[in-house]
Amino acid sequence: MFEVTQDFIHGASFALHFKNIDFVTWRRNTDTGEYWIKLHTQSGKEIRLHSSLEELNDLLDRHSRANGNTIPIEYMRNKYELDE
């Protein structure tokens, strides 16, 4: 479980500014349809989160905007995914 406020993402044991995230990877759980997100930080640590598609897209958009990007990022599933 996590919460996003302004440019920070908070969890039970962490608080992280989006600018401290190098990149984000994710994988869909084919059984539940939910996503596991991995935040790769500048320090080399990884934070793993469980989310819905909507939460994933919100997180991607906020991360993009916090890093100065003006084009919104949105992940949309398609038939070419490997985890089908």
C-alpha cells in the first residue's frame, strides 16, 4: 500500500521523492490483473509496490512530471505483452 502526495511517494516504511527514482519497471500478475511495480532508486535500492493499472499510470505520470517532462506517460496493455 502506498500514497502519493505532491512529489513524494509514501509507504509503510519509506518516503521517496520522485526525483530520486532513476527508472520504474512493472509486471502484471496474470492471475489477479494487478501490477507489481519496482522503483529503482539512485542509491541502488529497489522499492516494490503492488498496484492497479490506474495507480501505475498515476505513478508514471507523476514521476515523469517531477522530472520535468511535459508529455504524460500512460501504460496501456496490449496483445503483444509477454505475460498473457
